Amino acid sequence: MATITEDITTPAYDGPFRRPTETQKGIVSWLTTVDHKRIGILYGCTSLMFFLIGGSEALLIRLQLAHPNGHVLSAEQYNQIFTMHGITMIFLVVMPLGAAFFNYLIPLMIGARDVAFPRLNAFSYWTFLFGGLFIYSSFFLGGAPQCGWFCYAPLSTMGLPTTIGTLFYALGLQITGVASLVASVNFVTTIINMRAPGMSFFKMPMFVWMSLVVNFLLLFAMPVIAVALFELLFDTAFGTNFFNPAQGGDPVLWQHMFWLFGHPEVYILILPAMGIVSEVLPTFSRKPLFGYTFVAFSGVAIGFMGWGVWAHHMFAVGLGPIANSAFAISTMFIAVPTGVKIFNWLGTMWGGKLRFSTPMLFSIGFITMFTIGGLSGVTHSIVPSDYQQTDTYYIVAHFHYVLFGGAIFGLMSGIYYWYPKVTGKLLNEKLGKSHFWIMLIGFNVTFAPFHILGLQGMARRYYRYPAHEGFDFWNMVSTIGAFIIAFSILIFLINIVWTHLKEQPCGDDPWDARTIEWSIPNPTPHYNYLEIPVVHERDDWWHKKYTEDEQGNLVPALAGASEEATAHDEHAEPHMPRPSYWPLVAAAALPLFGYGVIIQWVFGAVGAVVLLVGIYGWAMEPVE
Amino acid sequence: MKPRARLVAALACLGLLAVGCAKQAPLSTLHPEGPIARTEYGLWNVVFILAVVVFVLVEGAIVFAIFRFRRRKGDDSAPKQTHGNTRLEITWTIVPAILLATLTFPTVTTIFSLARAPKGAMQIQVQAQQWWWKYTYPKQKGITKQFTNANELHIPVGRPIRLALNSADVIHSYWVPALAGKQDVVPSRTNHLNIEAPHPGTYLGTCVEFCGLSHANMRLRVIAQTPSDFAKWAAGQAQNLHMPTSALGQKGMKTFLAQQCVGCHTIRGTAAAGNVGPDLTHVASRETFAGGIFDFNTRNLRKWLTDAPAEKPGSKMPAGVATMGLSKGDIQALIAFLEGLH
Ligand SMILES: [Cu+2]
Ligand SMILES: [Cu+2]
């Protein structure tokens, strides 16, 4: 109480509580940061942690399946592990890793100093983190989810040894969903409203375009899954009958809602990587992105068409021939804009002067592997053929080629590419290249055999398989591959440590890059741009460095032109939004609500108080 | 860049091996038998070849670009700056679209033809539950009296079969790869699946929708017989039990009827009329039991009756010794009884 009266008497009102100051260092500064770059780093590090956990789960799965009738895990443990592997990789790795890039790069690429709502941004991160920890706490509080990542009812609500895992699933994804929804509002607003003067939509870097599509998808997809998750929660915890067939509920309703979210989700996972590749390829080909407008519009087309294909996950459910035909056709045609992208990337490389630095290798890895996943995706749309392939390892092969060969390779490319932007140092190229090649080989050794296993009839989600059915050999191969991947990740981690200890700063524009974030120093100063840049061209930074003559040949721009942007050293440092505790406090309330449902209502009551305090402090705190 | 070329070669080899290996794979989708699986396989072949062609073209172009357009050492000049080519863009939008459009026709017509009920089909009801299959053969042409059977589906060759699928608990999926693609089995709905076997033999199948703890242990087999063999089999199944003749068997029957077994299992011709577990009237006529994962023999039966959930995680059949209080002697007798139920 004393602080309140004190503060009110001081001239600048600073809110009812003591605020963290910008000068604070160490852990407190990270807990209270509202800087989009730091939040991006937090997102990135957290998702890499979860990546290691999800990867370890994958190794357990592969150990169990290395031999027929595996004994490494019990049936229940196996079901928990494969469920958590899926949940982790999708919701706690690839989605937040995308968010890490959105956070760090969008303001830089559009020439802004921060996102539209910096504190909301911090709230998104903490909510995501707490949501992830909440889901993982299930291991110690009665059992992890064991319903598979799509958690079909009524198995999830009544057909398992314990349904406590389903509660953690429903509540945990609800919490991480809040994080995504809030973040999407933030990024959509940022991209639409905060672009630097001169940066029209068609001068935005392609990564920003893809981010815009992803965040619109999130904005519309998260509410769908939120409703579905609430219904699942009510069925499981309170005995409602949304999906309970015995009481007139419809189990297929869950599938419709899940996949109505789930298919756009696929694009939420892959489009950020596509955006990254669209930045990396031009830089290392020293040519502009081929067919910029086609690439942008194919992304938008995917965004729209992605809403009309969900039932291709349900061809065997028995929706009838009319629905199956309609969704077969829509699924076939969504391959067209995806193909357009691949052709345009090829067009970008065509006639270039390709430099095979690590980011470029990962981007090419992305294109080659994603093409395989895309083509097997087209085979799924041939419904009668899919009747044979669905729910087998053929599908598992497909989505790993899309989400690992695609998303993870693309995101890795981005990590290597923008690492200097974040740290001021280039990751070691030798280690980076061995990381790439070993991962590429390990990836194919692991997942190519899944095509064969699937066609040979190996079903998904089997905790064991009998001997002598033709599954032994390829499962063994796949397990070996998984450990090769693990080894490549080890090299990646070593690279990070090595780079921090041994590498020298690399300067401000190590790749001879194209977009304006490379016009400012590495690592990025906390205010980003000393002076908000004025954008004249697509790939504005490139055009400051080079111009084209009439024949399309590149000539260096007049000396000194490129310095123009950074030549205003005498300016005072810009005033930045101040750090705040409140996003952290408000986010901490959400898992408490979750425990309130699962363990004891008291937790929920505490959560309500925490949330009220958080929102009160937040609302009363002046922005500046 | 050699490793990449080697990789492509390795992938091609994998593809070839896949076809070769499938010979020993009883669940393979690449060895269809019967008209339905063949139709589906035919479409797979079309789209697979198409995909391989596109794969080779695209990946070939990428590999070509990698070699052809790599920066030579010391060359710091910039390439010609091309921004796009509208005519090219329109071409590679339209051509794939046309290619895909040609696929829609066979796809849609096949979807409809597979869904139609074939003329003169034998109707069989399939009920899925965690983790076994129950078949009911209603009275119809070729079947004089309705009867029930579990896990092993007998069908006459050359006659289309129309399965009516329903689930008693969660969602399962019925799949016999050699005969037809899968059909999910959803509680509160009746889905249909057509199958047809061209010649006598045993076709393996399995549940392919994740259905809980023993999802991996919910297998099945289809035994196709000549029409006369099938008629003989069906007539036998429709009868009541064969009374045990040996003293041990008779003791086993008494034990069975005195035990909880009666509450869960039906043996036609006795007081046992339970509906929780499989009909055991002719259990010894089956090659396997418990969702097709154990061969029907004395050793496996002993294990099963001693502790079913230990053999099959989550099984709804209680542990014989620990829960039902069976003695060694009881189990011996029960086995003798069960083995006589041809
Ligand atoms: Cu989909
Ligand atoms: Cu099942």
C-alpha cells in the first residue's frame, strides 16, 4: 500500500505496483522482457528443448519397434510416448519454432521497432511455455495422454485405462491454443499496420507474406479446436454427451472439428518454412525470388483451399461416396498451388550462381524432401487407393516427409541463416554441413522405409508387431536411421556451443543478403532501427547495394549509398516499451485453471485470483 | 554433390526391394486378390507411376540446377536477374491442374462403384469391440439358421460379401488388405464394406484405427472356402455344442457352467448365454483365438485361462487364477472341454 501513495505523488504515474526497469540484467530482464527479439529467442530455445524431448520419445518408439514383439515399453507406455511425441513435435516444437521466427523477424523485416502489442506478445510466450509444462506434468500426475495426437472420441473419453491423460490433452492444448490465438492477433495487426513507409504489401519479403497467411489461419483455426477441446473436456470430466454414441452423441463430430482445425494446422506448420526457403534461395542464388506474386498468391490460395479438404483424413470413416468424391477433388487441387511454389523455387535457382552454404543446403533439402511428401500426399487423394493406405505407415512416411523433411529442414535453414542476426556470429560451416548431410541421410534411412512398411500393411500405432510378416527388416533399418538423426542433432548442439566459444563476429551482412533486416548491425540493437527506414523496392537492402542495368545485369550501386541508412549516429536511442511482470503473472493463471479441473478446484480459485491480479496490474500499468 | 546422386540411387533400390519383399508380407497391399482390392490397386498403380514420373522430373531438375548453376571458384560476378515469367507461371499452374483433373474421373467413378451393394451378396454382420470381432451370419440363401462366430470370418469364394459393420464401444477399422481397403467401424452407425475372394485360402487382416491398449492385438482372418465346404462349415456352426465325451471334458463343462464364464460367454445348448466375450460353441473349430493373436492350442489356452490380461494388455476377460480363482485342475479340465468344442 505504501508504494501506491508514494508513486502517485511522483510526477510520472507508473501504475500501482513497482515496475521492472530497463537497466535490469540477468534472469529478471528475461522474465519481464517485452522485446520481440528476446521473446523470439525464448520461443526458439524453448522449442529446441521440447525438440530434444520429443526426439527422445521418437528414439524410444524406434527402440520398441526395432524388433518384432518389442519389450522396451509396455502397451500403455508406448501409447503415451507416441501420443506425447506427436503433441510435442506439432504443438511444442514446430508451431512455436515458427512463432520464434515470426517474433524475431517480422518487425525487422517490415522495418518496425516492435510488434503491435509487446506485452501481449510476452503473454503469448509464457502461456505457451506454461501450457507445454502443464501437458508434461501429466507424467507425474496420473499419466500422460494416450489417445494419440488426434485423440479420437469415444476412445479418449471412455475407452482408455485412465482418461486423466485426455484431460491433460484437452486442457493443455487449450492453453497453448490461447498462446497461438493471442499471437496471431498480434502478428496480423503488426504486419497490416506497422510496415515501414514505402513497404506496400507487394514489397514485403516473402517470409512476411507467408507469416501473414499463417497468422490468419491461426486466427480462424484456433477457435475451432478450442470449441472441440471444450466439448472433449466436458465429455471426459463432466459426463456430457457430445461424442458419446450411447447417449445420442456423435463420435464423428469430433473428427470433423479436429480436422477442420487439423488441416489448416498442417499449413500453419509448413508455411513458415516455405517463407524461410523463399528468403534463403534468392540470397544464395544471387537472384530475386522467381515469380514473387505467384508465390505470394499461391500461399494465399493454400490458405483458402486449406479449409476445404479436412475430410481427406476421414476417407475410411464412412462419410459416403459424395463427400468422399468432393474431398478427393479438393485435395487433388490443393496440390496445384503447392506445386507452383516448388516450380518457382526451382526457377529461382535456375540460372543463378548457387553458393552451398549451410542455410542453402537445408533449403534445398527442404525442396527435395517436401516434394516427396507432397507427391505421396497426392496419392492419398485417390480415395480408393487411400482405403488401402490410410492408417498405415505409408501415412506416417508422408507426414514425416512434410513435417520433418519439410518444416524441420526449412526451420533449420532459417536458424543457420539468421543466427548471425541474433548472435552476431555465423554458426560453424563445417559442422553445419556435416549436420545437414548426416541429418539428410538419417532422415531418409528412418522414413523412406515407412513407405514400404505401409504398403506391406503395417498399421500405425501398434506397440508391437508379429515376426514373419515382412516388417522386421525395415523397422530395424528405420531404428538405425533414427539414431543417425539423433547424431546429427548432437552435431548441431555442438556447433552452437563451439560457435559461442570459438567463432569471431561475422560483420553485419555475412551472406550478401537482400532484405532490410541485414541493413542494421548484428546482433540486432535492442531498438532495431535507429531511424525507421523508407522502403523503395522489393528486397530493398539488395537494391541499395546493387542496381540492374537494362539487360538485367547486376552492377554495384554508387559507393556510400548503402551507408545512408545507418549514417545517423548522432540520433538519440529510440524510446522502447518498458518491461513488465504482468504478462508472466496473467499467463501463470492458466495452468492453475487446468489443475483446478483435474486435481482440486482450489487451484482454479487461486488461478482466478492470479489472473485478476495480472490483468489489473497490466491494465493499470502505463504503456510507456 | 556425389552423395546426392548416391542417395537417389539408394532410394530407387529401396523401391525395388519393396516390391521384392512384399512376397513374404501377408498383409501387403501390393498383392491384391479379388476384384475389389484389384480395383483399388489399379488406381494405386496409376497414381504411383504418375508420382514417380513427376518425382524424377522435379528432383532431376533440382539436381541438374545444383550442378549446372553452382558458383565456380573465384567467380564473383552476379547472374542475370530474372524476376519471373508469366507465361511459364501459367503453364506450370495449368499443366498440373489438367493432370490432376484427369485423375478425378476414375477416382470418383470408383468411389461410387465400391460403395454400391453388389447383387446377390451374402450379408454378414460384424461387431467390433475392444479387442475382438464378432460375426453374425443371418439366415439367407446358403445359411439355414443364424449363428455367431468370432475373429475368423468364413466366406464362400466367388460370391460378393457385404459386411455390415458396427462397434460396441470405440472406433475400430476393418481391414483385410488382400481383399479390400479398410472401413472404419463406428459406434452408433452401420458402415458397409464389400469383399470378395477369388479362391480358397486364408487372408490376414487387422484393426487399423487406434482403439486403445491392445489395438495391436486386434487381428482377424478371412477364410475363403469353396461353396460346398462353406455350406458344410456353416451347417456345423449353426448346431449346438458337441457334448464332451471324456471324463475330464465333462468336469471342464461343469466347471465352466459353475464359473463366471457363463456370464460372459455363450455356448449354445447350455445355460451359458453371456454376451461380453466371444461365442465359444465351436471355439475349437477356430485356428486362433483372442483377436487372432494366439494359435488355438493347449499351451496358449493354459496361459490364457491363467491370466488373460497378462497375455493381452487390457483384455476384458478377467485373470483366471487371480480374479476368477481357478485352480490348476480347473484349468486342465476347462481346456479339455474347450478343445472338444469343434
Ligand atoms: Cu489434411
Ligand atoms: Cu480395434
